Amino acid sequence: MPKILSTHTLHPRASAMLTGAGELVVASALNAHTLTTEARDADIIIVRAPLPSALFEGATKLRAAIRHGAGLDMVPMEAATAAGVLVANVPAVNARSVAEYVMFAALALVRRFRLVDRDLRAKGWLAGRDHTILASELAGKTIGIVGFGAIGQAVGHIAAHGFDLNVVATTRSMRPALDRVGFLSIDALVEQSDIIVLCCPLTPETRGLINRERIARMKPHALLINISRGPVIDDDALIEALKKGRIGGAALDVFATQPLPSDHPYFGFDNVIVTPHMAGITEQSMMRMGVGSADETLLVLANKLPVNLRNPEAVEHYRRRFPADA
């Protein structure tokens, strides 16, 4: 019976789909040694944690690495492709959950929720209310979306139609203006936006995209929300800007180092919301990602290619490894 190794427990519906198709095993730990050891006899690995490149060197039975979600930064693509292992993902299915998180974070920042909640609990009713005189509405502000894939589009739709925000976006290729969305260069976007939302994938081009120069271009009250990947932001530059009050605040769900160390400077700012990479995690999105991962797993085990294959250049090698599947 094929072995299906998952880095994490799957949604019950996904687990039920795989019953009978193979032996579903949850990794006993997420360190590189354990994952590499437990993947040696695996046919499929379902991925919610970073995989070491060495995993693919000894996993002679491994057919596919299925990403439980969209981002591929957890999978060493070159190593997988070189080993003839297919890589697939489940795109777009958590877009609504992430977009709702963005609006929650934006509201919490403009309404000064952290300060209100803290002082209401510690100092009483009037102390909490004192912060509300500086609170603001979202309506009429400009939200700039960096990366306009499924998540960026979901953010734009809710922002425009739910909160009457002006929506601008930047993407790798400039596009004609869509309904209620204007497209700008990245530099124009950071200059004109009241709220800047990072929705782009981590690539060599986006690493350090929000650097010291671009932070300096932001409005003094600008809010930065990051639900992409931590290294898209130059942390030192953002921390300096927050210390000097050059921007209004930030909501950060992803970080260059995860878990975020408990003594990290971000925890020291009253105008920074810090969350543990949870924007895309809801009961609904976990079900959709789990079912999508199970669907792709079943296709591969049935000697078919996954729908969302992300390294088609590996197919020739894959078919040499499993000639009966050609």
C-alpha cells in the first residue's frame, strides 16, 4: 500500500478521501532529519512545512510533493525536479480567508484596537475611550495591493465593494484598469496609498521589495499589511521607520524567521499587530486545502499527472522513474 506522508494532520474530510488509497502517516516532527528519514519510503508527501533539499536525494519511491496551499517556497523546486519528483499545489482556495484577515487587520489598525483593548483592561473605561478620538474610517482611503493574484483580487473586491475604499494595485505586468481598480507602478503605489497590502509571492524580484527607500516614500500615516512572505520586507528598515514614527503602523502575519522569536522588536510596538502566519487558516480554508491536496494525491496514485503541476520539466524524468505510468 502506498505511503502518504503529511507534515501535519489533515482536515477530516481529506483524511477520509485518502482512506483505502494508501497509508496516511503524519510526520512525528518537522526538523530536517525527521522529515528526510520518514520520507524515505513515502510515495507522496503533503507539505505544510519547509522541506530540506536532502529529502529528495534518498526518497527513491517519492512520486510527488503536494503543497497544502499555494505558496511553493516550502518546497525546494530544483531538488524536487532534479529527483524527478512532481510538485503540485492548491492555489486560490484560501483567498477569501486571507482577504478577510486583511480587512480585520486594517480595521484594527485604523480603530486603534490594540491600544483601546489594552488600556480598557488595565486602566478602565475612559482610558480605553481616549484612543478613539484618533480612530478613523476606512471609507474613502486608498488601499494599494502589491500582487494581484487570487488573494489580491479578493482583497480588492472586499475593499471596494464592502468598505468603499479606492483600490490601486501593482503586478508584474501592468494591466488595463478593471472595475474600481487602478494599476500603478510599485513606487507610485507606496506613495499614494493609505494602506499597503503585500500579496505577492516570494521570488528573487520581490525579496526586499519593501526596502528603506520605498518605506521612505510612504505617507506618514500609512499602514503596511504583510500576508505574503516575511523576506518581502526589509525588517531593519521597517523597524527603524516604526521607531521614528515615519509610518502609521503595520500588521504582520509572516516573518523572515518563523516562529518569530519572543524578544523580536516587532512585539514592542503598540501600532504593530503580530499574528502567527494564520491569515489563510480557517476551518473552511483548511477543508478546501486538504481536499485539494487529497485530490492531487489520488490523481498521482492513479498514474495521472496532478492538475496544478508546478514543475512540468520534471515529467520526463518522473516517467523514467515510473515507466509503467507513461
